[in-house]
Amino acid sequence: MITLTNISYAYPDAEHFALEKVNLQVDRGEILGVVGASGAGKTTLAKIIAGFIPHVDGGELTGRVEVDGADVSDLKLTDAVAKVGLVIQNPFNQISGAKYTVRDEIAFGLENLGVPRAEMAERVVAAAELLRIEHLLDSSPYDLSGGQQQLVAIASMVVLRTPVLVMDEPTSQLDPAGTRMVFDVLSSLRDAGSTIVVLEHKVELLREHCDRVAVIARETIAAVGAPREILADPRMSEWGIGETRFTLAARGAQRLGILPGDGELPVSLDEAAAFFGEAVAS
């Protein structure tokens, strides 16, 4: 569904590549989590997949970006947007500024695509219900909290029903309940056939909801694999990400000889409970 082949990119007037020699494959109907230190290039990767690089940001892009059988660099931005929905990190920057209600803000992209009004109304309500913001439909986008604005931004992309969604830290403004709800929505979209790339720091939820996780480090893809395999990798600190507190606790217990030094390490609370429970029982 998404294929990046030998991708390198430098922003305008930059002396160095932001990403270099990136190769990545994302299968249809997969959720791929992407982790990396701040400044590692996660947002740049998101913009490349969505076609905003080089169409909007300019710069030098080499290699091939293929989405759903089309080379994104050969598409007009309007055609790329029909294939890939991009949710950016700051929801305030994603709100159009042209609409006075949440209902019209969510519908904005559908209007540009010429979707019939009756269908548009149904899809807006469905997206709002999915994100549990139907009670905000007649509110002004600018009267909302940061978390509510983030949910509106996500709904405005979900409503387009693009085959691919790229989410750049979509839960940065949300509390734990809102964060879990968004990840549940992503899982339901995946189950309905969407392909999703989510760039996120909350690695425990990536373990629970993603099919695979990729690491960006040193301007390239440093590793790709099953969530548990990647998130418990001892190189997480070397990559500038850091292990979860549960992995650190288990690894520390092993170093102290409290627990045996073999077996898979936990990356989440439920895994840690099982891991330490089994160790105590034995």
C-alpha cells in the first residue's frame, strides 16, 4: 500500500538531509507505529507519505514514494490528499479558519471534493460520533479546548475516508481516556480496511494496537519489527527514545539477579504484571 524506496530529503537551504536512504513498506490494512527521538524526522516522514513534501515544503526529494500504486511526487496535491489523510501534531494549525462551526469544519474537505450535501451531512455525523464529539457539532472550533480541537482535526480526516491515514502525534493534546479512545478508533478503521501510519511517543499503546513498529534514528529507518520486539530492544536508549518503565524495571531486576536473565521483557503494565507474577510464582 505504501512503499518508500531509497528516499532522501533535504529542506530548502538545509546543508544536511533530514532523512536519508529510507526504505519502508506498509501493507494494506496495517497499522504501523513510528517512534523516534524529537527531531529524528518523524514529521518529515509523515509529510513525505502525504505528498506535502515536496509539493508544499519544497526542498530536494530523491527516491520513490508510492501510495496505492501511484508515485506521490507525480500527483497533484489535490489528488494526493484524496489518497492520504494527514493529521498534524498541532490541531490549531489544521483548523481551516474558514468555518464557524465544528460541523462545517469537519465537512470542509468533503465540500472541496464535491460530495453531495446529503451524503456529506451523514458522513460528518458518523465521524463526529466515532470520535465522540457529536455534542460539539454546533460549537465554534475556536471555543474548544486543545484536546477537543485535536479530535475535530482527526474527524476532519476520518470523514474523507482516504485509503491511508497518517497521524503525527494525534493524541498530544489528549488525556489518557481520550488517547485510548483515539487508538480504539484507529483499530476499528484498520479493521474496516484503512492503512494507518501513526507517529507517537506513547509506546505502550503502540504495542497494543500496532501490527509493526518502525524506529527512526540517524536520519533513517533503524529497525522495523513486531511491537514487543522493537519496544523492548535494548537499543531504545541508544536511539534516543528510551524503554518503557516496565521494561526498565524488568531489566533492572535481571541485572540485580532478582529475576532470571532470559525471556521476553514486558513493555506495558499488563505484561509487567504477568512477567513479575510468573517470576514470583517460580
